[in-house]
Amino acid sequence: MLDKKAVDVQVLHVAPLTSVADYLVIASAESDRQTRAIADHIDGTLSRMGQKPLSIEGTTSGQWVLLDFGDVVAHIFRQDARAHYGLERLWSDAKEVPLPEKAPAPVATPKRRIIVRRTASEKTV
């Protein structure tokens, strides 16, 4: 999701609170197009791993896309829609799963120049 610039990504462990899913993934996007792009990325990545969604809702409007993978349900919101619905408040008793820090961008290392010096006997005329 971070590849598509999702912001404020949260994973909530809701298994002790509901039988609907074990985890909710909640993320925000800045536009309808970005919301759909994030959802498409999740769907494509998990489908390639053999995890097909049971249902996908909201791709037409793009304000809130829901991807249901059974044990995991992902909610991708446009930022204003996320603030309006406040799923974090609804699931405030759920434990948040810490996410690993985003890996830092690799630092470019300067290329080394290799200088080959030929001896007088190796030079061709």
C-alpha cells in the first residue's frame, strides 16, 4: 500500500471483538483515483499470491473501497471520508498491530572508476 502512497495505514486486531474478520486494515488516500489505485494494488498483489478477494465494493465512486479477504478486510478511504466515518472510533477497543517502519531509500553509492594502465609492451601500434 505504501508503494501507492497510502497514508495513515493502521491494522486493527478485531478477532476478539467480532466474528466478521480477524484484522481490519484502514488506510487513506488523497483522491478517488489514488483510492482505486491502492485497492487495485492490494488486489493484484494478493491475487498473485493465491489470495483472491471474496468481495470488492466501492471502486465505482472511489471514496471508500472495501476489499474482503475473509480473515482480513481492507478499507481504503479518501481522507475526508475516513474522518467522517471514523472506523478507528468504532473499533477503539481493538488492539492496533504495529507496522514495520518504512524501509529507507537505498543510498546511492558512487561508482568507482577502474583505471587500467598498459605497459609499453602491451601497447599496439
